[in-house]
Amino acid sequence: MTLTRDDWLRIRDVLEEALDLPVSERPGFLNRSFAGTDALRTEVEALLAAEERSGAFIEQSVGDFAVALIQDFAKQLDQSLFQSWVGTQLGPYRLVREIGRGGMGAVYLAERADGQFRQSVAIKLLPPGIDRGESRRRLFAERQILARLEHPAIARLFDGGVADDGTPYLVIEYVRGLPIDEWCAANGESIDARLDVFLQVCDAVEYAHRNLIVHRDLKPANILITESGSVKTLDFGIAKVLETDGEPGALVTGPFAMPMTPAYASPEQIRGEPVTTATDVYSLGVILYRLLAGRPPYEFRSAARADIVATVCSEEPAPPSYALLRGDSVSNSQRRDARRLQGDLDAIVLTALRKEPERRYSSVAMFANDVRRHRAGLPVIARPDTTLYRTSRFVRRNRLGVGAAVGALVLLAAYGATASVQTRRIDSERARAERTAEFVTSMIAQLEPEGARGGRIAPAEILDNAVRRIHAELLGEPLVQARLLNALGGAYANWGMFARAKACLEEALRIRLASLGSDHLDVASSQLQLGILRVNMSDPDTDTLFSAAIATMRRHLHGDHPTLREAFVKQAIAMRDRGEYQRAESLLRAVITTKDSAGLPSEDIALAMAYLGRLLGRRGAYQEAHSILSKALSAQRARFGEAHAVPANTLDAIGEVALASGDTAGAERSFRAALAARRSFFAADHPDIATSMWNLGLVAEERGERMAAQKFYEQSVKIMRVAFGDSSSQVRELRDRLARLRTTK
């Protein structure tokens, strides 16, 4: 008897179910399945007998034999299984051309043919043999699940149906793009850019997991990047029904229930064990490895199942930083990237690739969060929590407390060494640089527990000690004193200790004026920094400082210099706080029309956009305000990441505009997002945390939720009292609000 296509598909379906049954139950099942078709039963019994002789699954010959059998059969019947459907109409869609084909599925570009509107979609066709019984029920159940997935990084499932000849099909969003690895390579993307696009993929997969869907076949071919740089993840859940996508190297796991691509499959998939969300974590780890190292973590000796199992389940991959340097020719950029991968990124990727599912990240969200923590300079959970590691992460954070001070001091040490060469005063300048380096080293030592005498030294104590030593040890070096005091003033301000910051900055300005005269950029820098601090302290006496600083900068800098733009932004803030709204708006609009050398919104321009948006919101131009603030937020997140103080401030502004326009739900979302960013960036007693509490109190009060508002205000005033003192305007206003809430019924 010659077996037809439908016969082989029937054999496959029955064999799949029979392998799941105990051996004693298989004869009865085969009797029910093959009544009157002895030839089909004979084929299945032969395969089952081969399975019983082969023993353990990993050693089985039935898997290799059956896979080869199905694949060979698919090749022989390729044209009959996948006839050309070009020109055929399915529902309202006409198939235009074939855009992809696999062993058990074909994909066509299709267009609307009913004249209602223009739309291009992708239509995936399944072979007619799958449309029966349990397989058909599973297909339509899957379609209903996928229809609920609405995420910007997931290609949507629009519709599905059955052609006139019984062929099931799915209508999917048509995505024009490149696989993620090809896109990164073609555009020469940096490590940070690759991490950013990878995080978009994680967001999509984590969303699917929340909807109880495990992808099970994540790989670059299923993750496309569009021309605009957007991520589109394909084939969520469909692989379970389609069996195999025909990609080179793809095979079916026992017993034919689930497709996988060995290069991206987890050990449990290779062994045919139950699949969980940890499987997607592993596949994402392989993808990130490839994006960072430019190669996969494993190289298979052959396509034989035994070699694949041995490689994935037993071999440990090399760190991505090592893999990046393999090869006959290694470029300088590869060496630089390898240094960047060493440490955090090596540990993050290898944690996702652990053989045991329970030792990987417990979720995709945790995996992504570790990547974000690395981007923010925070310790990652993938690495041992040693003192040296915590200290290195602490010092590397942007603009945060002692990290800012130490960074400035390190730059000062380099400046001193360079100056010694330029001025040829080698001996005296080298001594100055060495004293500065010694000062920096002793500051860092205080960050270690030993320097804190076994306890946790407070930032205030570190900074206060530094100020005392500046006064005691650098009496003969006034300009070094001024530079250090300026840096420490910024550090005090970052920690919310404004009174101490003001004292340092005022002393630095006095020293520079006495040593350099009024027409010097260092003097202008001190004037600008002191003016910014006074604005933050609600001190109206700032106009003289800003005017003097800007006049000096205009004499020494070109009109579009970033430092001068920053000065204009700060001057506009001071104008706004004095009630000069029109002047402030004009100045900010002038700043945001400029571009930096790369043609992109720079940090100071994005800041100007944020302040302009806030100003527009206050005068009721809500739509324009929201548009400008959204652009500012996108630019700031691209530069700093989401867990940073700068985008948190812009989120506050977006929340204020939403609240003023009556959108309390939108305001709460923005304020809570700002609070989350600040909690991952600042200590719990930082004034910016108090600001977030204050804003959430405003939302609660607007909704009439008096008890919730009171709780937020109480948390805010507790922090504000320590930071600004009982007599500050912030504390007075909060106390007034609390008093009103407590007396109003």
C-alpha cells in the first residue's frame, strides 16, 4: 500500500498521542484510532517498537528516525503540500506573493481586496491535514489567546479562518524589517544601543508571560526591527501548532509536540522536558550573547541529536567578552567592547544561560531589570555582592552624591598632571597633582566599611571631612581649594544638603574672584552654579549672578556653546520663579531651536524643553506642553535610562500638566513612575523622594481622598524638614496643607 500525504500526517498525529500513553494502554488506543486501516497501524507499531528498543529518550533512535522521516516526506511532497496560492482570495484578502516557507507552513503577503480600505497583512497557511479533530480545536483556541496580545513590540494576530479546501490560515500583522542581529550589525549599533533594543524584546516577552503565553521559539528570525527602529516579535504561541518553521537546523522535540531551533533552545527543551517561562529566559540569554559577542554561545560538532544534546546540556559557554576576541583578526573596537562586557554583562548573560532553570533569572522582568541596573551603574544581582564591587558601582553612578564629588576630583587630578606638562613647572605641579590624587584616594577609602570604622559612613560625614581637610591641608593652594569646594558644593546639593552646598559655593566664588578677577570662565562657572542652587532654595536674589556669568561666557564662548545654553536655561528658571513668564518662555524657545554637533537634542536642550513644557502647562497650553514634555522625556531616557533623576523630573512635569488639565489618572501614573525612578537612584531621605510624595498627595487631595493625601504629605514633610529646615517655604506650605486637611470635614 502506497501511503499518501494525509496518511503520513495521520500517522504523525496518532504517534504523538501514543507516545504519551503507558505501554499497556497503547494497543487499545491503536485499535480505536485505526479501525479498518491496518497499514497505518503497522507503521505506528513499528515506530513504537523502535522507541521501546531505544531505551532512554536521549539515546533514542525513534526521535532521529521519525524526524528524518517527516522531514524527507515534507521535501518529497513540498509542492503538493504548499501549492502556490498567489492570486487566491481568503476572506477579504488577496494573496500577492510568497514571503516565507517552512517545512510545515507558508507565509504570503496579502492585501485587502474588498475595497473597504488599503491594508497589507501576512497570511500564514497551514497544511490541510492539520485541520481536523484536536489539532483544529487547538488552532482556534490559540488564535483566541493571541488575539488578546496587544503590545507595541508584538506583531498582532488580526484574524483567521479556513479556506474552501479546508486549509486553516492565520492573518497576522505584516512587518517589514530585519532580524535583530542583522539589524544591529548593519547599523553598527553600540553596546548600549543593542541593550536598548534587547530591553524592548524583554518587555514584549514579559508581557506575553503575564498573559500566560510562553513563546518557546525565541530567536533573531522571530524578532524583527523595522525601518524606524521599532521591535516586532513574531509567532507567539503559533509554533505549538505549526510544529516546525523549517529554519535550517530546526527539529521537533519528542514526541513531535514542540518546535525548537537547537542554537536557541534550552537544555530542558533539548531533553524533551516540560517548558516554562525559564525557557524563554534562556533563549533571550542566547540572543543577548549573540548581540554582544557577534556569535552564538555554542558551536555544534554536527546536526546529530546526540551532539546537540551533549553540547547544550553539558558544555559551559565562554563569557561573551572572551568570545568577542576569538578569531584571526581582532579590531580595536572589539577590544574596547570586550572590556565593556567584562564584569556585569558577562555575568548577566551567563546567569540567563545556566543549565538548571531554577538557577536562571526567575523571570524575564528580573533579567531585564539587571540589564537596566547595569546601564544605571547600579550593582546587578548576577554578580557577588562584595565590598569592592559595591564601591565600584557606587563611584560610577552619574551625578550622585559622593560619586559626583569623587568624579570631579579624579578629573582634577588629571588636570593637574596635564597642567604640569603644559606650563613646564614640573616639580611644583607634580607635587600638586600628587597631593590631589592622595586626597581623592583617601575620599574613596572612606566608602569602604573599614574606612567607616565598621559601620556605614553617611554621605554628610564624608563631605564634611573633605571640607575640613581642604581648609587644613590646602591653605597654599587657593585655586585647588576653589575647584574642590565647587565639586563638594555640587555633591552637597545632590544629597539635598542645600545650606552646606551654599557655604561651599560661596567660598569657592570668593576665592576665584580674588585670584582670577571677574572676567574668567571659572568665576562664571561658580556664579552659575551658585545661582542654580539659589533657585532650588527659592531664593529670588539670582539675577545678578546669572547676568554676570552670562556676560563673561559671551565674551569667551561662541553663541551656541552648551555651557552658555545651560546658563540661559537656568536664567529662564530664575525668571519664571520671579513671575516673568513671557521672558522665560522666549528664552527657552530660543534655546530649543538650537542643536548640538550631532544634530540631536543635547542634555541642556532636553532640559530646556522640559522647563518650557512645565511653563506652558502653567498657562493652560496643555496639548503643546504635553507634546514638548514627551519629546524631552524620550531624549532624556535615551541619554540616561529610565532609572535616573533627570527623566524623573520631566515625569513630574508631565504629571503636573495632567493634573492641571483634570486628568488625575494620568497624573498619578507619571508621579508614580517618577517615584520609582528616584527610589532606584536616590536614598530614601532625598528631597526628590519628598517631592514625589508631595505630588501624589496633590492627586489624592484632588480626588477627595483626604486620608491618603494626609499620609503622603506627612511623609514628604518629614524629609523636607531635615533637608531644608522648619522655616523653609516647602515645609511651611506642606504644614498648611496638612492643617487644612485635618480641620476640613
